[in-house]
Amino acid sequence: MKRALIIGNSRQISELKTIIPLADYQAIATTSNGIEGLRLLHRFEPDLVIMTWNILGLSTFDLLQNIVSQRLCPVMVVISQEDISALPEIVKLNPHYVLVQPLRAFDLITGVLYIEHLFLQEQETLKKITRLENDLKLRKVHYQALLMLIQEKGYDEKTAYRKMQQYAMSKRKTLYSVAMEIIKGNWLPE
């Protein structure tokens, strides 16, 4: 069973605790205080955070912004019909799902399934972006080193690259570390 953290007032918490097992989740911790909610989030690292709009200790906007920006787990916000005026601001903070009370089990299950899928896609996209950023950083360093070899030694691009490869292989270093040595001026081929 997956683990959920519920942040809200006691009536809403008890209602959510009875429905959440239907979505294959267990409420591992509950609180009505936003600051306590952040502490519990880091302590338990739940698979899902469900927060209601009426909390103590921290503004709901600040709590939601903190949880969403940390990207530790998906976030579902439950609002009442009286809080509907805050909906545009909630949507701007980009929670994974917004559920309007009165709660129905089917709506909660649907929302949980949807945000699990959305969160997985988000995590995959972040991994791809990180991998692309690292690749771009490596290429930039390689090209800087190649340019230095071309300018300083008069090599063509293929020869400069081959010299870097040969040195990397002979010293059992990565091309990145060889390129950094060239950029720092610690090594130039003879």
C-alpha cells in the first residue's frame, strides 16, 4: 500500500482517511498545521500529499508553493465550494490535481490515478532535461578545448580531437577531464 500525508482540519482529515484506502493508499501522517506538514513531508517522504484549503500555521499558498517546488511527490488540493474564488491562484501554483468538496470516493480515486501518471511523466521529463543539460555542458567544454588546440597548435578539428582521445586513453581519463586540463592550461599536446 502506498503512503499519503494529509494536511487539513480534523473533519476533512477523518473524511479523507476513510476514502483514501480505496485508492490503495494509507494515511501515514495527518496534521492541521502547515509547518508541521512540511516537517512530516521530509520525515516520511510520502507517495502523495493531500492538502485541504483550511490549515493553520502557514498560509495555504506558501505551503502549496513549497510542496510543489520541491517535487518530492504529487500534490492534491481539496477545496470547498466556498473557496472556489481561490481556484485561479491555486491553478497558478500548479498542483497536480484539485478536488472540490463534497468528496466522492470515485472522484478521489480518479484524481489519484491521474496524478500518479502525471507525476511519473513529470519525473521522466526532468530526467531527460537533466541529461540534456549535462550533455550540453560536456559538449561545450569539449568544443572549448578543441578550439584552444586549434588556435594554439594549429591542428585541424579531427587531429585535435584525436590528440585529446589518445591522451585520455593513455592516462585513463575521461575526455571531459582532459578537456578541462586543456582549458586550465595544465596540458597541451606536443
